[in-house]
Amino acid sequence: MQNTKARHPRKQLVPRIKVWMELSGSYVFGRGISDILKAVDDAGSIKQAAHSLGKSYRYVWKRIKDAETALGAALVETQVGGKDAHRSDLTDFGRTLVDEFDRLRSRMDALLVEEFPRRLQRLLRQS
């Protein structure tokens, strides 16, 4: 009988991690809403952000409002009128939350990349 390992070389395991925040056991903030807020910041409007994400305006608006309600703070300010009609910007709180969340995710990813080979990959070589 042929060695199965020789016919099916082991594929490289790649660690992944998801980071999100909860309040009283309920989801409040994670990568999805962070990506939405970054799109709003880049586009300057909720409508354009929704379009760039391939989501409906209603979906994006609801995700923002749900997060604001859960957090008890505004994440997006919308200004109607003037040269930049319907322009939307992140609040200081929203921008800080996105920035700090991204830093936390980056640090968690870096820690995972650093720790994975030492802790788990060697076990796979032994099996």
C-alpha cells in the first residue's frame, strides 16, 4: 500500500482570527461596520459608500444606526445642503473607534503570525 502522505502532500495551515466587540453579550462592532465606516469616510456619503461596498443604502444605513444605538454615540454626521449636499463624515468618536479597532486587529494578527509556528505548526510536523 502506498503512503498517503506521499500522494497528498500536507497543505500549509494558515491561522485566522476574528475580532469583534460586544456589550452585555451582544455584538456591537466588528470588521463589517468598521469597513462600512471607512467606506463612508472615503466616499463622503452613505449612498456612495453603499455603492462601493456593493450593498444597499438601506443596509448600510441600518448597520450604522444599529451600531450607534448599541454604543450610545453617533458614528456618522450627515450635513444636508451647501456645496457638498448630503455629505457624511465620521464623528471624532467614529474615526477613533475605527482607527483603534484596526490597530487592535493588526496587533492580534501579528501575534497570531508570531505564535502560530511556535505553538501549533510543530505539532503538525510530528503527526
